Amino acid sequence: MKPIEPFSVSGKIVDVERDCTISVRVSVSSEGKIAAIDEIDDPDPGYIFPGFVDSHVHLESSMLNPVSFAFAAVRHGTLGVLADPHEIANVLGETGVRKMIELADQTPFVFGFGVPSCVPATENEKGGGELGAEEVKRMLKWKGITHLSEVMDVNGVLEKNEKILKKISYAKESGKPIDGHAPGMTGTTLRNYIASGISTDHESVSVEEAIEKIRGGMVIQIRNGSAARLSESLLPLVSRYTRMCMFCSDDKHPDDLLDSHINFLAARAYRNGVSLSSIVQAACINPVRHYGLPLGLLKVGDSADFQKVEDLRTFDPSCVWLHGREVYKDGQPFLPETASENVVENQFEATPIVARDLSVSAVQGMKGIHVIGVRDGILLTNNLSEKPTIVDGEIVGDTERDILKIVVMNRYRKEAKPAVAFVKGFGLKRGALASSVCHDAHNLIAVGTNDEAITAALNQIIWMKGGLTVADSNRKIITSLPLPFGGLMSNERPSVVARRYKDCDKLAKMFGSPLSAPFTTLSFMALPVIPDLKMTSRGLFDVRQNQVIGLRSE
């Protein structure tokens, strides 16, 4: 690696303490450190900001491994992320997390990994990996681990389950922060959840809920991802509770990641009247300090980790530096684009099915069935009761009423029987979608207008051993995106992955789906920790009752 040539950059920086901007020249030494910050009268145009940090993200949802994720994110001024690898942990356990850390070492981009706290997410749906309390204790000592990832097993915490409380206790002993997951939680329940030691939440759905959490001591992570886009309503909190807010994406699909990242939230906050000092606090300073991330914050002696931004309408950087080296300039990242090897670690035992495996017999006198109600842009679902459409003694989908079959199939067992139910909101008029990105156990999930199309889509995923696919009503596979690393991530360049994902997304919408991100929404339909109704490999799951329920609703 070539030595760093000392250099300087001029522009305006944000003085957070005084809530103002200052015209300066930032000088960088040959050690990649900030040697001086001198006030000047005539700076170059633009602003100099610290690197942005995504305070909570699942890299796997980008379908890119850590190396490729960094290549895609740095163009938006992002220099660090707090990554929760519980997706790959649900597939491969400790081995998967270790592999993610090893891959992250192939790029200078700064990753802080959390130890997944809930693998499986609950006892109600298990994948291929499991992390018990002793595994968590061991992993908290690994290099590159910064925190205990989101504690999704809310019932376990509130009911004082020994397993989850041990994990929390080990994180406290290690001095590492603990991330939360508390959608809709308020009152005594919230106070008890916070009292366990949990310090953040990224699931607030209203300003009132978020304020109650902040007053209880939680840092609120304001999210803009591919499925959950709640940032607008929560942005006023950044001005009012500047030190208690951070920005995050949570789940970002590859085409969205190429388009924007944390800079999108920064720009939106600015357009909504949030001050630059509050934006810098939420997008840069708070996550670095909360998690102890090794990134500089534009102070003399810090690592030279910063960006130059000319247009505050977009916060798109013209140049980005990391450890004193230029890692992006005028549209070109200078980080590695792909990992040094093709990564194919996986667990996949599912075998092909036939259309008859998806039939649902009608019970005599059945007047109503439970149907999952999808809400675009929100991970919460509704528990609907709908009149079934019955043909020749079987309950079938009804495109006229937008009631479609949804199928989840265990991918870790051979000859697993598919679980079948119904969903409203996907809007498909033809064909089927299927995916092995299926939070959090990452079984196979599909939704479609007829059994033949669903069968074809699922069998394509089985043949690829993971990925996304779209099938037409005549069983023809239209397009696919293979994901050989855990059935979650690709080895291809980000632009290739984004293009193939975009093809899948475009076809889903051409087939009638009104959802902003059909595949992302589909991936959350099996997550039994977000109310109200979800679909697991054992059947419909009522999150509030914490149990599997039958199809019949009356």
C-alpha cells in the first residue's frame, strides 16, 4: 500500500457545540490523522462532514457480502455500519457470523458487528443455526464485535426467560451496549423492557411512542429501509432530542443501496428544517460514541474519516476519505468491489414439491378464514377475517378480492410439507414470487395466484439452493437472482445484483403488486415477533397470542 501524501481540504464544518458552521482548512498527515483544523476566510465551496454511520443494518438484506456492501455504501458518504448478522446466524450459526467478520477484514470500511441475541428469533420458528447463552458469551469477546444485537424475544425478556436474560447479562459484563426491538411498546411493559438493560430501538411507529422510549432512556434509531419507511414522522425528534437519535436503514435492498443510504435521511432532515449540527449528531457522532466505533469525528488527532458535500439537497459527496485515503471521488469508489473468493457456505435440504402439496381442503360450514393483511411500508400486519373462496371443496386464492395463497416451507429438512395460508395486499393478478430471504429462519416463502406458479417458483429456489424468483401463471420461470452464500447473499458485483433484483421487483409490479418493495415485504411475512399475524413453516402464527392458530376464523 502506498504511503499517504499529506493533503488539505477546505470548506465549512459544523461546530456541534456552538450550533454553527465555520470556514476551515482541514490538514491530514502522512499517518492518516487530522493534523490541524484552521479557520480561514475564503474556503472552497461545500461542507466537510464526518463519515455517515448506519446505526442498525442487516447486511444480508442487501444481498451483498460485506466487501460489496462497503463498495456500494461509500459512494453515499457512509464509512461505518453497525451490522446485526442474525440473518446468516439463523442459517449457519457461529460459522456464519465468523465468515462475515472475515469478509469485512478484506475492506478498510468500518464494521461493528453485533452478536445476534435471538437465534432463533423465538422458539416458534427455528432455522439452521442456534446461538445459546454460552455461544453469545464467547462471541462477545471476538475482535470486531461491538454490541449485543436487537433483543427481539420481547416475551422472553418480560417473562424473565433465563436464556435471554443470561445473554443480556453477559453483554453487560462485557461493557457492550444492547440493542432493542420494541414495536408499539409503551407503559409498564416498556419500562420493564428498558430496565433489563436495553438501550436502543428502531421500531417506533409514532412520535408519541418514540418520545416515551427516549424519556425512558432509549436512543431512537430513525429508519429508512426498503420496507419500513417511517423517517418523515419521526424526524422532528432529531431537533428536540438531538443526543438521543441516530439514523439507520435496517434492511436495504441492493438497488436502493446503490441509489442512497444515510445521506437520504440527512437530506430529508435538512429539508424538514433540522439543523446541520443536529444532523451531524444523529448521522455521525451519536452512533460512533454509543457503540465505540473506531471512526474519526473531525477532531484534531482523529483518524481522517470524512467527506466533502456540495449539495445539501442530496448530501451526495464529491469525495470521501477513510483513514486518510481517498476511497471515493466523483462517482468512483476505490474500495474492493467483491470478496477475494466466491462464498458458498449454506444449509439447504429442501426437495421439490408438486402443486397438489399446496391444496387446502375446505371444512364444511366454514364461513371465515384468517388472512394476513399487508401494510405497505410498515412491518406490522393485520389479522383479517375473510370469506373463503371455495372451488371443488378446496379453498383457493381470489385475485378479484386480492386474496392469495402464501406458502412457507422448511428448507432445512428433506421432503418438508409446505404450510399454506392466505394473504391480502400483494395485489398479484398473475404468477408467483418466491424467496429464501425469509426473516428470520430463512425458510422458503412464496405468494402467488395459482398453485402451479407457486410450485414452479419454489422449485426454482430449491434448484438454486437459495435466491429470488418470479414465475408466470403457466409455470414458466421469468427471472431469478441466485444467492449462494446462505441463500441470502450473492458473490456478484453490486451493480449486477442490483440489476437482477430490480428485474424481479419490476416483474412483481408488472404482475399487479402495488407494494413499493414486494420482495422485501414478502421476506417479513414469516417473522413471528412483529404483530399481528405472520406465516411460519408450522402455519399461521398469532404474534399477540404467541401461538400457531388454525385457518378458520369464526
